[in-house]
Amino acid sequence: MTHDINTIARMEWREIVCQPGALAGRGGYQTDIATALLFALMVGRGTVLTPIAFLVTGVLAVVLHRAPGSFAGERVNGTLEPVLATRIPCESLYLGKALFHICYACCLGLITLAVGAALVAIGMGPRATGGVTEAAQLVVDAAPFIALVGIPALALLTQLGVLVSMRSATVAQAQQRAALVLITILMAPVAIFFGLLVALSRLRGRDWLLDLELLGEQLIAIDTHLWLLASALILIALNAFALRTGLVWSKRSRLIIV
């Protein structure tokens, strides 16, 4: 199965390198690298202060663009059914595509991180004061957040992009659904949290802003390592669920959309 996964991953890479416009820098991996570089130049020091910056480039280039086209693009090009007719297991098809896009997204995030650290070291970019020691310390401080939160979160979002592609007839449809899923993931927890907070505050006859302030103080008091561990465990569980869903959806009967 490892050989089959590698075969699918190489096919995905060739599609990015050899697609129309790739050699001219339009739509190929050059565009993704340019996005990572430009984002790092704009954010500067911030790229090594939070895993959010690590996620942005991967989300823009992969979750909303590359991953949604993984299966839907082959449907449009008419290459999905020939691949399904080969000896390659359908499970390897999903694993190869998902693992490739996860690694690709992480590489773009690391490029952003490296450029941001370089800007800090040479004293360029927004809020960069300069110093190799400072840049190295920022990278060391950000490493646990990126390893425990950034990479698992990016892997989850990338898997969702691939899952959306599995059930979409066209690339445009898959990209629209991926954007909708991403917006829902970002907005739904916030809406639910504030809705419950306001409802509970009214039941107790208190100002919800006061309850929010008290809750914020309690959350700040929680140890950072505990936050990281809890976040990592939740993300790992969600990744496992997404992986299981992908393996179930990778059956030939489910991949053929009439």
C-alpha cells in the first residue's frame, strides 16, 4: 500500500508542476510559493509569533484551492475512472492525495515561518527589530504551538478540502463548498459560544459582558501547556474521524458521481 500511496502522491505533484500555466508561474507551485513569500513580507515578525500565520498560506493555497481539486479535477478531466480501474486500492487513492496535500500545505507554512524569522534576523518587515538571537528564540517559542496545534489543524482542514472534493462534480463546486465549510468552522463555534453565554446570563439576571470578563480571567489562568495538550488531543481525534470518513467515502461506488 505504501508504494500505491507514493504513486498517487507523485501524480498529484506532477499535476501541480505540469498543469497549464505552471511553467509560466501562473497557477503552478510558483504561485503558492509567491503567496507564502508575500504573506511573510506583509506580516513579518507575526509569522513566528503564532500558529495562525503558519495556517494562513496553507489554507489559501491548499485548503481553498489545491485540495478541492484533487478528486473533482480528475472528474472534470475524465481521469478518475481510469485510475479507479487500475490495481491501486481506493483507500490508497484517498491517502495519497490527502497526505500529499497535507505535506504540501505544511511546506508552504514552513516557508512563511522561515521568511518571517529571516526578516526578524535582519531587522526588516513590520515590527522586526533585528537580531539572529531574537529570531531563533521566536522560532523556538513558536515550535510547540506549530507542532501541537498548527500542523494538526492544517491537516484537518486539508482533509476536509479533499473530502469535499470527493463529493463534488466540478472544481468550482468543490472550492465553493470548501469555503463554506471553512467559514462554518470559523464562525459556528463563536456564534454558539456567545449565544449560550447571553442565554445563561439572562437566565441568571446578569450582564453577559460581566460573565464574559469573568470567563476570560478564568481561561487566562489555565496553564498554557494544558491548553496545548487539550487542543492537540481534540485535533488528533478530529483528524482520525476525517481519515475514517475519507476511507469510507473512497469506495468506487461513492467516487463515481453521475
